[in-house]
Amino acid sequence: PQPPAQPQPPAQQPPTRSAAEEAARRHALGMDPATGRFRPAEAETARRVEELLGIELERSANPDVDWVDPATGLTYDAVGNFDARYFDRQWPNLQTRIIDHLAKADRVPIDVARFTSAQIATVQKFLADNSLGPRAFLVGI
């Protein structure tokens, strides 16, 4: 018989920090350096990316992208996270933004948390038809 499999450690161990420090870190993920304002939807998307991928992001010093994974250097520039009622009007623009974001970031998370299942299917079809995965990927499903 084979020995029991050993549990594998997570790829990235998050640093130990206080609740206040973690709240400040998460808040920083939603700060828009161009405007100096907090963008709650951006902070939500960053949290979804972190949870999906098991990574910890930092706000990027490069204004062309939203976040960087300091462990890998990969950059992330998100789109989406708007209300489903705006989807039909925004869909042509969203397609263009996905392509444009892929030109400047390593990864493009598309936050579909507020979309309907039919709208999510439309985005998935666009990604598949244009072979945009895995660099462009959905969060918030």
C-alpha cells in the first residue's frame, strides 16, 4: 500500500495582519489613483479575483492596470461589475474593453456577479468564440 498523500500547502500564504490592516489593504484595492476616489465595485471585483485564484493582490503603481500579484508579477485589469439592466446598452462597449484590457494587462477578470445567467452565457460565448481565455476569465459566478 502507498503512504497517505500529504496535504499540499497553499501556493501563497497570506501575511499575518490585524483586521484593521486587512480592511485597509482591501480598501486600497478599490482606490482609483486617477481620481483619488474609492470605487466599491472595484474593491468587490478584487476580492472575487483573490478568492477565485487564491492569491493576494496589491493596487498597481502602473495606472494602466488595476492590480498586481506581487508573488508572480502578473497584472490584472478588470471590467464589468455593473447592473444587469445596463447590459444590453453596454455590451458592445464591454466587448471592446475586454480586448483593449488584454492589450495592457496579463489577466482580465470580467465581473459578472450582477449579470443574469443569459448575460453570463453571452460573455462566455464571446470569450470562447474569440479564444480569449484563460487570460480573460469570469469572476462572480
